[in-house]
Amino acid sequence: MENPHAERQAVLLERILKNASACTEMILELNHCVEEILCANASVKIAADLATKYRKNVQYNLAATTLHSEAP
């Protein structure tokens, strides 16, 4: 005796597989786009890191100069 719901289950399974495949394609495309964005922003990140290091060095040197000028 054949399962009366087999045809409906097969159709649902086919839809699930199709949707999973489409989802996988979209995730791969999203990963590719994120990689492109990261590559495009690499120089901005380097500039931001340099600016941060420069600011820290300025603060350190300013503090050291202030301490040195205050010493008797």
C-alpha cells in the first residue's frame, strides 16, 4: 500500500531543496560582497590605525614634555 501523502511530501521536499539551494547561493554572493568591501576598506583601516598611533604618540610626548618642564 502506497503512502497517500508521498506525492505531497515529495513536492514539499523539492521546494525545501530549491529554497536551500537559493539560500546557499545568496550566502555565497554575500560572502563575496563582504570580501570586496573588506579589500576596498583596507587602506582606510591602515590610515585609521596610523592616525590612532600618531595620536597616542602625541599624547605620550605631550605628557612627557609637561612632566619634564614641571620638574625642578
